Amino acid sequence: MEIAFGVAAAQYPSKAFQTATADRGKEFACYASLEATHGVQVYFADPYSSWQRGSNENANGLLREFFPKGTDFAQIT
């Protein structure tokens, strides 16, 4: 996750990413390292409160408008 975040952040101006809101998944277990390395404040949504991650839910909705449910995203480039 640290490498992926670094690659994504490098494509945008400095300070473009100031915060990140995550669910309780293990992919953000390295949140302290992200905060220290990239200067990003990481916040965690309450369990079963996906609406607290608004941009994530909005992006999911936009994807679902284009890709029908059950689409195998491993086949999407």
C-alpha cells in the first residue's frame, strides 16, 4: 500500500493528498508510515458506516453505472 500510494501521489502536485479516509481493512495497517512518509492524515470510518467514506462510495456508484454487477474487474484494463 505504501508503494502504491507513493506512485499515485507522485502524479499530482505536492500536498494534493492531505487526508485519507479508510475502512477498517488491513490494507491501511501501515497508516502510521503513510502519515510519516507522505504527510497525510489517515482517518478511519466507524465499522458498518460506509457513508463516512463519501468519495469512495461515489466512485463505486459511478463505476456501477458503467459496469454491471458481477463484472470481473480483473479483465478490465
